[in-house]
Amino acid sequence: LAKTTQPISMDSYEGQEVNITCSHNNIATNDYITWYQQFPSQGPRFIIQGYKTKVTNEVASLFIPADRKSSTLSLPRVSLSDTAVYYCLVGDGFSGSARQLTFGSGTQLTVLP
Amino acid sequence: KAGVTQTPRYLIKTRGQQVTLSCSPISGHRSVSWYQQTPGQGLQFLFEYFSETQRNKGNFPGRFSGRQFSNSRSEMNVSTLELGDSALYLCASSFGQSLLEQYFGPGTRLTVT
């Protein structure tokens, strides 16, 4: 899987929009970008996945520039319950060693009142 | 549709003992993966099963093993427990061939004393 780099931590206030950027310079043609959210002592939860441009669902938006070397997870109007670790993963999930998911250190998002 | 379930949720064992953890995937999901999460090492891939076959294995000693049954339910076993095996063990299931969209269970918290 492509190596990813994301900030270790971020703070935000309730009601603000939060953008978490992930760098993946060696992303391959067949790779997708996937984000997971994890609360303490729980399993990660799939948030969103995309290949290029913009993807939006009821939880978040994912922005991917044309070169696909980075991506930005956007969380609109965060609340205290959005405090969690957010992981960015890149891969096609099919071939060879990519058949395992490699989670990096993730970004600890803390939402303050 | 019910989510991924794991049993037991909490377990305390003594060094040298063995333990078996169980995972029931989401109905219809045929792929089951196991992960170990510790504060120091983060989320690490253990192994993945699809249609009762192990398709990939992470970098863990042979004391860690698993299997999958015909109904897609999976078990993992750790023999000769060590203190360092204390961790949150997570099971995840996915529907198709891709592992990019996985659904995680709540985990089993194993404490080895």
C-alpha cells in the first residue's frame, strides 16, 4: 500500500468545518483513497472512499486533486462526538500484500466546546 | 442488518495459557480480517480469510492462528500467551474481493497477566 502522511493531531471548535489532509505521493493508478474513524476502544468505522475529484456522503466530503498525491477529508460543522482518530488509507485492496489494510498513526481530532 | 460481532468482549488470561476469540461477520460478507491494536504499535494486520482460506498473513509469530468456517464465522487462537499479547483484537468483514471497505466489530480486549 502507498505510504501516507497525515498530521498527528488537530484541534477544532464545535460548529467549525475541519479539513484533514493526507499526503500519498506514491499512489498507484489503481489505488483508492479511504478514510476511517475510530473512537477509543472501538473498531474503526468506514467513512468515505474516493478515486478522484470529489465524493460526498451524509458524513463527510473527500477532495482529491487531479494529481491524486494528496486528499482532504472535510467534516462539516463538527461536534464533540466527532472527537476521534481519523485514518487515511491508500490502496487497491486487491493485489499482493495490499490485501491487508495498513493503518498509519492517524490524526487525533479533538473538538473543543 | 446486524454488524460484526465479537465474543467475548473482555478476557483476562495468564501467561502461558491459550485463548480463542470469535467473530461473526455481517451477513453475506465472506472476507474476515483480524487486527491487533496496542498503544505502542497501533493497528496491525494479523490475517485475512475468504471462503475458509487464509489469503494473507501479517508479521506475527506462529502462536497466532485462525480459521474460518463455512458460514464465514471466524476464530483466532493465540497459544502460549505472553504479556505483550495484551491488546484489543479487532475483526473486520467485507463483502467482496476488495478490502478497502471493511466493517469492524467492537473488538475483544485481552489482558494477559
